[in-house]
Amino acid sequence: MEFFINIFLLTGTIIGAGIFSLPAILSHTGVYFYLLLAGLAFISAYLGIKYRFLINKTKADDQMPAYLSKALGKKWGTTSLILFTLSLIGALTSYLLLIQEQLGSVYLFLGLTWSILILDLKQIKKFDSILTICLMLLVIMLIVSSKNINLNIVGTTTSIKYLIKAFGVILFSLTGFSVIPELSKSGKPNLSIKTTYFLVSIIYIIFASTVNTEDKNLILDSVVFFAVITSYIPMSFVLEEVFIKDLKIQKTPAKLTTLILPVIIAFYGIKDFITALSITGGVFIALLQILIISAYLKLKKKLLISEKIILYLSIGVFAIASLAEIILYFI
């Protein structure tokens, strides 16, 4: 039972706003979409398992910056804290942009989520599995009701700029490390991670090749709502805790910052949903993955040749992609 709870928890965290960018990414990149998805899903699952090792080894009881600080020292711990905070803010901003684009207004959504966040109704986390099941059922309904089946091997754009953007978007869409510390030890966490990423990859391929996100309907709107709310609320609680515990901000200012900052960025900063995903995934999350690998390399004394190849290759890929993403944003 714990094994399936782990899968539901991780799946609900991974499948969020990013899934709705995938049809557009597929339509532009064609076969490169499948190659990026397969490669990044493998790396994400592989590093998820390494992250579990890091968690068990450091025995810290907190979020990622605490684990990395214990493994790499205070300097890199502070760096990871900044990146982790920016990734949370970027994700929340992306969710609001999606709600605005898909549902036409964010006010009803903000009214609901702010009510929960202001009242500190953290027990809503207990219903995460139920919300995830609802989300999966709605995704299946959306796919079944769709009249489009287009694997789109060719794609309409193969420019290096769009491939860089696709890298960031797909990496964001596969990220679930914020919930990995919460996985039950009795639920075979490593197998849960492998199984979840395999299932998520299949869901993403089917979704991207069958769903037209421009064809708005009640089912699609419901999927958007459930996909966003299953991530937005727990992620907001995490961001608030980071402000309070790690940045030493008082509770009231921390809560207000959590509530308001993503709204300000969404309304007055980045306007494009895919761009917000790409920057968050291609820069902040990619750099965090590099720090996770570095921490693992420091703590694990004996490494297999295959481990070294995968880990150092991953560092190279993430470093190049994040640099390219930054350059792309300013040109």
C-alpha cells in the first residue's frame, strides 16, 4: 500500500502545469521531443534515487538546501537555497500564468488558494492522493475524448533556440524532488521513483500527441485546475517555510510574500507561460541538479564506472543547457 501511496504522491507533484506546454513543444520539435523526454526522464529518475541516498546520508530533516548544506558546506548550501527559492517562485508564477491563459482569470483560483494558505489548512495535504486520482481520471477522460492523434515526428521548428526552450520546459515538467524526502521508506522509494517516471513519461507522450490545449472545454479546464492546485498549495507551504526557517523572515511577512510575489511577477513580469517554465527548469532546476550530483559525488566513496559516466555527463548537459537558457533569454 505504501508503494502506491508513494507513486500517487510523486505523480501528483510531477504532473502539474508543465504538462500543458507539451503539445506545443511536440508540435515544434517533433522527434526531438521524444528524445529529450526519454533522456531527461531517465536522468531525473536516476538523480531522484541519488537524492534519496543524499537524504539518508545527511539525516537532515528539512528541504533540499539543508541536505546540500550538510554535504557541500555553507557556501553551496546558501547557493542552493537561493536557487531552490527561485525555482519555487518560478513554478508558482508559471501556475498562475497557466490559469490566466486557460481559464481567463486567476481571481477565483487565488480566492480559493489564498483562503487555504491564510488559514494554514495544511491538512489538505492528506487529500493529495485523492486529488491526484481525480487528476489522473480527468487526464484519461481528456485523452479519450480527444479527436487528435498526432505523433508529429517532423515538427515545425528545429531551431536551436526552441530546442533549448524545450529542454527547460521538459525538465521542469519532470521535476519532483520537493516531495522525494516525503516518500515512505517502507514503500520501496527507489522502485517508486523508477515506476513513477516511467508512468509519467507514458502519460506525457499520450497527452502531447492527443490533446489540443487550444481546444478549450470543461474537461480540459478541470484538468488544468486540478493539475495546478495539487502542486500550487503544497509548494506555497514549502516556500513559506523556506522564508521562515531558512531566510529568517517573520511569519506574517513570509506568508504575505508567498501570496503576493508570484502574482506580481505573473502580472507585471514574465507574461509567457512557456518562457516561465523554460527559465525555471532550464536555469534554476538544472543548477540544483548539478549541486545534487556534486553532493552525491562527495558523499559516495566508491563509484562504478557507469555511475561516473552518467553523473559527469549529466553535469555537462545541465551546465551547457542552463548557460544556453540564460543567453537565449537576453538575445
